[in-house]
Amino acid sequence: MKTVKLLIFLSLIAFWGCDKDTFFDKFVPEIMFYENNDVENADFSEITLGAGITADTIKARISAPMKLKEIKLFKVSGKNEELLQTYNDFRLTPNVYKLKYLLKDITSETVVKVVAWDNDNKLSSKIFTIKITQ
């Protein structure tokens, strides 16, 4: 009987220290690129366009359980990063944002990077590569 009471007491102490905030603190913003209407493959990070196509819409779903603070979209060329767009108005959808950006002047291999911060200043980034067939 003492063992049962001890187990119940230890369980209560263990769960008493857990609250919602500490659970969500473990998660960074999640970035998933997609091609059609919604995310179909979480590992989608590269697309190949037909010859002669020089523009495409970059689509990404960014989510954060601790609410989004800022998203930045960069065009990467070697070690240089050109800021294309900054998003920071998430009043209507603070946890999930669907980014759509028309990228022009796509070359044989164009790399785009999305960086997202949540309200706890945790950041996450993901690279997307666009290739063109010759």
C-alpha cells in the first residue's frame, strides 16, 4: 500500500511541474515548401522547371506553436543573401502563415532561403532549390 501511495505522489509531483508553455517551448517554427494547393510532402525542397521558364511562385507553409514573429525570404547566391521580402503581420493567423512569392529572373539553379522566428525568438530556416532543364 505504501508503494502505491508513493507512486501516486511521485506521479503528481512529476505532472505538477509540466505546463503548456514548457511543452511548446521545445518546438521551433516549422517550414514546409509545397507546389500545388497545400503541403503534400514535408521533404519537398527542390523543383525542376522546363526550359525557358524564368519565373515561379515560391510557396511555403510556416507554423509555430508559440506564434510567428517574423519571416524573411532570401535569394541565395554563393555566400550572399539578398533579402526579397519580410513578413511580420500575423494578426489573423498567428500560428500558421502560407507564404506565396513570385520569384522572377530564375537562372539554371536558383536557391531561396526562408527564415522564421517565433515570439520566443527561436528561429528555423530552410533552403529551396529551383533548377531549369536545358
